[in-house]
Amino acid sequence: MRCKILPGTIVFALVAVTAFLTTGTRLTRQEKCLPSQEIAFEGVVTHAGHASPGDRTAARFQTIRLTDGTPAVLWMKYPARKGDYVSGLATFEIGESSRNPGGFSKRMWLWSKGVAWTGCPRLVKVTEMEGQLLWILRLPDRVRDHVRQHLASLWTSANGPLLLSLSVGDTSLLTDGQSYKLQSAGLMHLTSVSGTHLMFLMNPIFIATDRARISRRLKQWITLPVLLMPGVLSGWKSGITRASLVSIAMRLDIPMKKRRNPFNTLFLVGSLMLIVQPYALYGLSFWMSFSAAIAISFSVKTMKSAAKNDMHELTKSGKMRFRVCKYFESTIVFSSMAQLVILPYQLMSAPGIHLLAPIINVIAIPLAAYMTAATYPIIAVLSVLPAGTRAAHVATTVFAALLSPAAHAFEWLAGCVAKTAFAFLPLKWCLPILLVILLAYVSTSQASRFLREHRRIVTAIAASSLVIVSAAVFWINHGWRIVFLDVGQGDATLFISPSGYTVLLDGGDKGHGYRTIIPAARMYAVTTIDLAIVSHGHCDHAAGIAELLEVGLVKHLCLPPERASDLVPHIISRVHDKEDMTDHLVSIAKSARVPVSYLQAGECLACGDFSMDVLHPQGPICARDLNEDSLVLRIDAGGLVLLMTGDLTEAGERSLLASGRECKADILHVAHHGADKSSTQVFLQATEPDVAIISVAKKNRYGHPHTDALARLHQECPIILRTDQSGAVFLNIRRGKSTMNTWIEP
């Protein structure tokens, strides 16, 4: 039987190609017209956005269409309403692409909204506009703001962020740790309001209305508001928009006595969405939702036909057991199919594929269904109770208590799966395994007619590809791979030896462990850090390491020498630094049963093919400045010597030089982000580096790197690379030859 080409697929392909060509040209032209300085602007608010629950300032991102037709996203401290006229002074910029492998691209985020410019206005004047049409258009925004702010006490409770993400699709209150656990466990799709949530909400309504003896028209009027509620509350994101349109089309089949092809309907709905909002094709959520819907529809069609045949052979007593077994089977199949189809997108947000994800979804989906279906009635009840009253407080407390067990169980499941490192499938394994699955499928009788007719050719191509990919992944010696990550105003350097031993020196400030280090590490199939070293306890070096410890990704932790006051309590030899995270790191490591070692000058650390010498500091720390006692490490990587200096100060440099230890290096990681009081002339002459790398934030408030420090570096070092200009810096060493590349072309 020949494969029939659906009209919807042709329409979708034409619309998608047209949208890609027209929108790409338009956005690129707008980027080229970016003003180089602060300008006066005027425009109309086209998208009002929404503030985080409990945020009294109500500040938010809003989309403004300027008078020349250019759309821009502005951070409005005092937001306007949709349709209001705004004017003022602002400096605009274009969104940056990611600065690290696997990082967030602000440019794609803006493009998905149809915007190329973004900025923060210095002066703003809002002229309020009124009218009946504007009142109607603003109604969804008022509903969304009301639900977020009126129910702030619920959303900011212990389990509120999870409930908010499940019911409204707003993940702004989830911590980075919660988001990481949900992503790693394959449960993040439940926090993006989509067809799954619509199913949770609508199935009880459909069952109740179908059994009730009411007219068909009344059923439609009852189900329509409930059908639209998730879309209105979430702001009509791609997933829920697609699901709502498909659901409405399916409900129309009954009175029209038609049975539409589900795949054709999906493609036609996707075409309609791109016609209305062509910029949606730049958002991953559109493609993830669309791909998953196709996979699940295919699974439903196949399983329904099989289940129908099996049900005829069962007695009444066996039908209940059959339905229970079918539920677990269908849940695993749906989850597996959806995750297989969205595999390319999943790999962009997780350190790999978790093999337990389809199984854990069997337990997590009913929990999410209960919380989602229960939260919507709770929203309706709390929305009519006056905020701040005793009745509202009691109702919020009772509702939160009712949902607390399910929320705790859901988060506990996600945390357990995220820490099960042995079940992770790293990136380098994914393609070979997919090729093996393809070979197995081709050899079965279930393969399509095309594959059966060309079985030899397909098998030969898949087998040769498997051999080539396996050789490239497993047998080619990758040599040393060193990545100086761009973590803003902080340090984080990832070392991967030829044998696969991984060392992380510093982890950047808060959030960079989850948002920068883990995504970058997964690009190299790294699921755990064998050795994490903290040069000193300041948060811009240690906070990211703390986040990795919390999720169980560190096997061993190394710290600078202990404080003298810790060794001899009655000697107060050091003013305790409020930003010192050393005690916090030790506490987390102890609870996670991670061994802790303290390094000091004179020690040599050798682990497999990784070795380094500790040059500074000597013995217990007695100085008043954490920077002065930063660890200084001399690392030999494949014959190339790197000198890592942390935030070493001028006094620390003098102490290091006075010790007489060898400081010469091929590559110098510049101390203290290029501060004026570091990288002295004497120290640079002693190290004689060929390349200097400065880890520093773009437009930082400290003025790093300082002009005097840069002048000294240019005088002593021929090559200087900066993360604020180049993003992440890559050093590859193989067979005695080294190459350096940057993520962003300077």
C-alpha cells in the first residue's frame, strides 16, 4: 500500500518555508539598522507581558512597536497596558547568541517573539489609551495578572512554584535546581502547558457531560470556557494553542458527523499557527510540541486498533485488569515516543537522555494530572475571595496542604532520577544506539514497504554509519580538551584529559552551575565531575561548584588550606569574609558524602593522566584577604603548561615569587579578571606566557580588565583572549600540538 501524502503536510511545508524566508530577512534587516547611541523613541505596546507573582513593582518585559514599525522588547519598571502609547529615551541592542556551548541564546528568544531590538529605557512617559476594543483586548492580560498577583500567597508557598508551572506554565519561580532536576528526569515537558494538561483538565469534564442528560449545545457551552482556560492563563503558548485548536476541531466532528484524519488536522493547525505568528518557528517549544503531538497521535492510532481486537477476547472480569495494564503500557509508549521524537531538542537542555524517564513518567503523570486538575478549581475559588482576608488565608492554607503530598512526591521522584547517574545516556552514545535501533527495525517484518524493498541498501548505509560514528566517538584519541567558560564576572575552567578524567577549576557565580557548566559539560559527554577545585571561597568562583554538589555531580572536592582560626580556635588571625562560601561548600559536601581535600603549596596532585603542582598558598591561611590566598596551580596538559592564578593579588604574587617555585607557563589565566592590583610587571616577566586568557564579564561594574593591567599584558604577552569579547575559549591539545578557538569570533 502506497503512502498517501496528506494535503496538510504540503500546506505546512509551504507556510513554514515562506515564514522562514520572510521573517529571517526582516529580522536581519532590523538588526543592521540598530542605532549606535541613545535615541528618543515612541511607540505602542503590542504585548503587555506579565510580572512574577508577588512582585510589587510589577516590572516586566513588554513589546513595543515603534513609530517606524520596528518592534522592540523593553524592560519596563512601570509597565503600560496593551494599546497604550509610550515614549522616552533608550539605548537599544540586539540579542546575543549563546556565549558558551549549550548556553541560552537571547537572540533566538527575541526572534521567536518577532523582535530584533531590546533595551532598558532611561526615561519613559506613558499615555493611557481607552476604548471598548482595547478593553476587550486587555481582558486576557487582566485575567493573567489577577491570577498571578491575587493568588501570590499560593504561588509563593513551599510547593507554589511547581503548581504555578504545572497549571499556568510560568516557571519563573522555579529555582535553577528544580529546573535541572525536572529536565534531567524528563519531566520538564509537564511544566509547559500543552495537550497533556488539556487532557488532565478536560477528560473529567467530557466524562461528566457525556453521562449527563443535557443537550449537545449545552455541553459545548460548558466545555468551551474550560477548554480555553489553560490557554488564557498561560498566554497562548505554542503547545496549548496547538492542543486547543485540535481539540476544538475534534469536538466539531460530532455535530458535523465527520471523522478528520488526526495527522492532517495537526499539520493544518500548525500552518494556521505559523500564518498568525510566523516567528514561532524560531522557538524550540513550537517544534517540540508539534513533533511530540505527531508521535503521540501515531501511538494512539496504533494502540487503539490493537486494544480493540484484544477487548473482544476478554470477559467482563478481565476487562478491568486489561484497562489498568493498558494504562501503564500506553503511558510508557507515549512517553517513549514523545522523548524519541524530541530527542534533538531534549539534548539542548539536559546532560543526556535518562533511560528511566519513560518509566518515571508513568508515576509522575498521574501526580501532575491530579495537581493540574485540582489547581484550576482552586484558582477559580481563590480569585473571588478578597486578598489578605482571613478566609483567603485559610483557603490557601487548606488547598496547599491538600496538594502538598503530591507535590512533594513529584519533586522527590525528579530528584531521585536526576541523581541516578548510571542511567544517563551521554550524547556520544545516542547516535550509535539510534543506528542500532534502525538496523533492528529494518530486519523486522514491521518495517515499511520502502524499507523492506531497499533493505540491503538501508542496512549497508546504517551499518557503515554505525562503524564510522563508533570509531569517531570511542576509538579516536581526542587528546586534552580545556574550556575556559564565560561565566560573567567569575571563573570556571573545565579540563578533560585524554582518558576522560574531568577536573573543574572554579564554577562561577550563582546559577552558572546549572545554566553554563552542566550544558557545556554535556557537549563533551561529561555526566560527572571527577575533581572540583575551588581557588578561594568568593561566590563568583564557588557558587557554581555548590550547585553541582547539591545535585550529586561532583566526586571529590578540593579547597584552599584551612584557616588558622579553624585549626586553633583561640587565635583570631583573620577577619571572616562574609562572602566566604568555604564552610557552605564543606557542609554540602559532607551531606552528599563527597570527600574534601585541602591543597597547599608544595603538593603535587596526580589522578590518572592529570597532574598539577600547587604553588600557593603555603600552610594555613592567615591573611585578611581571600584573594591573596587564592590557589595557584601549575598544570601540565600534554606538554603544554597552564598557570591558573584565581584572584591572586599583588601581595600574593610577591609571596609566590619569593618562594622560588617555577612559575613559567605557556598559557596564563590572568588573576582577578584583569584587576589593576594584579598581573604586575615582575610577575608577568617571571611567567613569560605566550597566551593570556582573561575571564571577565561584559560591561562589568568594576571596570575589569583595567587599562593599566592590559598595558602590562600587551607588553609581555603576544596573544590576549577575553571571555567578554570571545565568549568561551577552547584549547585542544593532541599529540603535542595545540589549537585555540573561541565560541564567538572577536
